[in-house]
Amino acid sequence: MSRSSVRGFAVASATAVTTVGAVVGIAAGGPAAASNDNVEATAADSTLLADIPVGQQAQVQTASLTQQADAQSAQASAAAKKSAEEAARRQAARDAKSKKGAADKAAKDRDLEKQSASRSTDRSPLQTQSSYTVAEVQAIARQIVPAGQFQCFSHIVENESSWNYRASNGSAYGLVQALPGTKMSSVAPDWQTNPATQIKWGLNYMNQRYGSPCGAWSFWLSHNSY
């Protein structure tokens, strides 16, 4: 192949991928399409593939392909890094939301426990009276004893005093027959006349000794006492 027929194959620089230019030739028996001078002017700023020694042409193409591969690899790495960072950010947000929800629930549960404990231990009758009916004493007990434990508490009181807050049997006294009755003064000095004082003392005693009124009732069924 002559030099005039390969000048159209040019590369933009010594490291660029070769591109195919216009093939310049003369049609058989016809006028010249373009002179060699025109081709030289068009490719004035280009390095022609034919001008590069044959031994280096493959190196030029290889170097260009390597650059392209490196650029694509860098883009892929950047995209992967961005995707990983976004996934990590979303996971961190989900974890933070989950932890906050757990903390809020724990705080709410603690508040409910405090409120329940306050209702069961600190709530007193609306007014101290000189005497109380059985129905009134039971109503007071429902205010103090947790709902889930009331039936067991009621069974014990029914068997010990029949809900008579002035019941006595020797040194034993009151709704839960504290022995001696003076033990109930640890709650309040009006233990002889105030059923609320007796109920609070009895509930505390059952919780401390048997774990709950139902625990005390289970023991009572086996021993007829607690």
C-alpha cells in the first residue's frame, strides 16, 4: 500500500486511539478528488499512524485502551463507593430510629410501672371515717391492691376476719390478723381504726414474705394460715 493511500488513518496524539479519516485516492480514469496538499492541510495537527514506526503502533493502541480501562474502573469504583456510603447512611438512620423507639418504649414502661406502684401503695381513701361497712372496706382495698391480686387478697381477708377491720383474736388484730396488731403501726399510728392502714400493711407483708397476695393465698390453702 502506498503512503498516499494510508495518510487518511490518523491519531489525535501519540497515545490516542487511531481513527479512520477520509481515504484519498483517484478514481480510475476520473479527475482527482483531492490533492495530497489538501490532505496534508487537513491533518496538519495530527500524528498519522503511518508516521509512527510499525513497532510502536501496537504500543500506542494498547496504551490508549489501558487509559480507557483505567478511567472506566475509576468511575465504577466511585459509583460503588457512593452506593456503599448511601446504603450505610440509610442503615444508620434505621438503627437510630429503632434505638429511639426502644428507648421511648422503655421510658414509657417505667412511667407506667411508677404510676401503678403509686396507685397500689400510696393511694388512700378519700376521707377517714369513724366506722366503715364491709362494702366500704372492700372498696378501699380495691384502690390499694393491684387488680390481678385482689381476689387472692380478698380470700385471705375473708378467712382471717370476714372483712371486719376491728376483729381481734388474742394479740392478732384487724383485717389480715397481724400478729401482734402493733406491727401495723409501721404504716401509720391509726392501725386500729383505719382499714386503709391495715390493707397497706397486709399487702406489703404478703409481697415481702410470699411474693404476692396470690403467693400468700397458695400457702394459706396448704397451712390454713400465712
